[in-house]
Amino acid sequence: MGPVPRTRDSSSVPVVAMVGGGQLARMTHQAAIALGQTLRVLSAGPDEPAAQVSPDVVLGAHTDLDALRQVAAGADALTFDHEHVPTALLDQLVAEGVTVAPPPQALIHAQDKLVMRRKLEALGAPIPRYTAVTDVDDVDTFAARIGGPVVIKTVRGGYDGRGVVLARDLAQAREVVQGYLADGVEVLLEERVAMRRELSALVARSPFGQGAAWPVVQTVQRDGICVEVIAPAPGLSGDTAAAAEALGLRLADELGVVGVLAVELFETTDGAILVNELAMRPHNSGHWTMDGARTSQFEQHLRAVLDYPLGDTGALAPVTVMGNVLGAAQTPQMSMDERVHHLFGRMPDAKVHMYGKGERPGRKIGHVNIVGGPNGAGAGPASPDNAEYVAGLRERAQRAAHWLSHAQWTDGWDGHSHD
Ligand code: ADP
């Protein structure tokens, strides 16, 4: 099959508009530059990460129809750095002729956890047992049914673990549900999954129907926030990896996703895979692709929403580890510039991506990728199945990210004593 004929004027450059001015938009703009494009951004303020770097910024709220119309005007596609735009507004934009990617009927599955659970159930995808909640007594009924601890989740609006409560016991579960219901917040209940670890299957899909999957990764969370990603997931069986990739591609297809889709997974203690969450945008679990894959998730997202042929998703190294830089509880005295300087002095291979955000405790302000070398440097073969090799890369990624957060070396190294 040859390329689909394109209708755009041969001299014009396509315009992708993104709702939200966060780091995902900033890094998508970075990818747009290489394609000869500029990302147009709807940003809540001039200091947001993407507004600092794109020359084409509309200032406004993602809940304001006029601001959405303004950013979408003349754009080839309207896409997202977060999933918080109300569906009614997106439906209105579609009715006015805007190409919304992913389309609202797909995006709803990344916005509403109950809609998502029901759809995945209907598609026969593996998910934790769950129930909708209308009354606090539903907690007792559900707990009796599953015979184990429950998790309470707000149906809408959660991210980075906000809106997720792993209840200690039945009494606390009832109390939490009661509180949400009293505030008019819709919640669902899930079984607490006995898990070995969390994985993510990242894929992309174009309107033409092409799909592409990156290697399945392991994600590590602390306090509900992703802190580390190991690509590919170490020690994952070929069968499980292939099944997770196939699941990601199938869901992208069945839901009609356009762009990047992250399928967050639990690997249970008995080795099964369950779908936790869907995100329809570039995702933290794909930041490693900026340095560790032939096509980054940001470029791929643009290619997908513009219906270009998708890029090669192969890994460039046996293992790449990403460490998130989170704002420290106490902002270090040392400036970020000086921290970066010292990091580069000690770890010349660290690939640093800073978002231009102020430091606040727990806030994602950047990430570091460590791309594994072709040999294990004394640690045996360079392979995701070599625990020592993987541990070495993880240690380096954590050391770099922790340094940028805290201005402290995890191994107690003191640069000055080596002067
Ligand atoms: P968010 O939408 O805020 O990202 P998630 O649904 O992804 O929320 O949940 C955040 C974290 O809470 C997950 O990464 C996982 O560590 C934990 N979690 C969520 N659901 C369950 C569950 N059913 N069982 C055990 N842990 C869970």
C-alpha cells in the first residue's frame, strides 16, 4: 500500500495543537522542531513548561470553549498533554470540524475509570475485579465477594495516585467512600491486586490504522508517583511481553485511539497481566524512548495524529533506565544549573531532560535517561535478563536523578575531595 494522498498545500507546514502546556507538550514541541514544525500550545499561563519554548502559544483554560476553538483554528489536529478536557467541549469541537486526536469517544476511556473498566470487561481484557458504588454498603458487599482488601478510586480526575486509596481495612474503606459520596464524588471499588510489579505497554496508532509497539517496560512507583522506568522490563518472559504488546495494539484498535496509548499493567504474583489504567498521550513510562529507542514517543505521537507512517520502535540499547527528578522536600541551596554542571562532570553519559518547572516537593521537574552500553562492563552480558547489569544501570539512573533533586550523591561521593 502506498502513502495516503495528502491534501495540504505543498508549501505549508502542518500544525498540531496541544491542549496543556506541561512537560509532555514541551517535549512534543522538541520533537516537532525536528519535523520542521512548531507545536501550538494551549497553556494556562506563560510560565508553563511548553509555553516557555513554543512560539505559538494560546493562553487560556482547557475548560474554556473559546480558548479551545482559538488553539484549534486552522490546526491539522488537536491533541492533548492531559486528559482533563470535558467531553462535551470536545464533541462541540468535532461538530465544528476540528480533528480531535484521540477522538472524544476514545479519550473517554482515559478520563473515566468506570467507563474504562466496563469497556475492557466487554472486550474481554484482563482487569482487576471492580464495582461501581452508589451506597456505602456496596463496600461490604464487594469486600465479601472478593474476600480481600479493596482499593477506592475516584472515577474521574485522578493522576499520580491522587484519588486512589488502598484501604487498610473495611472500616477505613467505608469511611473513605462515605467521605467521597458526601462530597458528590463518584468512586469505584477494586480488588487490591497482589502484584509482583507494574509494567507499561506503550503503543501508537494512526488514523490509517497502523500500529506500533515499543518494548514493554517496568515502572517503579513511590507514593503513587512513577520514579523509575526500566526498558525493557527485566526478566519478562517472551510470551508475556508479546501478549502485553498485542493487548496494547488491540486496545488501541478497538477503542479507536489516535496517537500514543499507554496501557498501565499489573503483573500479579502468579505471573498474570491485568490492565490498571489507560493514558492517551505521551506517558512517563515512555520518556526512555527519547534516548533509548529509534523513535521517541513524542515524535511518534505527532506522526500518528498527522497520519504519517509510524516510526521504528526498536530499542537502541539492551537496557535503558529512566529516573524521574522530583522536587525535594527541602529545595537544595545549590542552583539547578550547578547541579547539572556537577552531574555532567561525574556522569558524562547521563541524558538530562529538565522541564523548566519550579521545585516543589514531589513535583516531576525532569528526568534522566541512562542508556546501557553494548557490554556489561565487568557485569556480564548486556541483557535485561542479567540482574547485575540491570542493577548497575538502575543505580546510575537513581544516583543521577537523586543528585538533581537533592544535590546529594546516593553513594556519598564528595567531588571536592577528588579535586
Ligand atoms: P492514577 O490514575 O492516579 O495514576 P492508578 O489507578 O494508576 O491512579 O493507581 C495509582 C497506583 O496505585 C498504581 O500505580 C498502583 O501502584 C496502585 N494501585 C492502583 N490500583 C490498584 C489495585 N487494584 N491494587 C493494588 N494497587 C493498586
